[in-house]
Amino acid sequence: MHMTLKITGMHCPDCAVKVEEALRETKGTVSAKVSYLKKTADVEVHDGVSAEALAKSVEAAGYGAQRV
């Protein structure tokens, strides 16, 4: 299943790397790609993984996330 998240709080490309790592470490994530320029994350997850679970992982890394 594919999800796109709007990411807030990123100030540099290194922030995007941190968000991407947080998403990849979330249980059920298949892949994640974060764009600093677009302020979005494209995430492939297994069925049953919620946008809320992904947002919590991003928030734990110090950023905000919301499903688009």
C-alpha cells in the first residue's frame, strides 16, 4: 500500500535523511523516500500499517507528518 505524507519541520537535506530513517524503521514499512524540496514522504507499507503509526515515528524523530 502506498501513502504520501506531508512532512513539517525539515530545515535541511539532513532532516530528510532522519525522517526517512524513522519511516524505514517503522514496523511494516517496505520502503520510504523523503523529498526535502517537496516536503513529502512517499512510503510503501504492508496492509494494516496506519498513517498514524508512520506519523508517530516521524514525530519521535522531531518532525511533523500528516497524510496527504
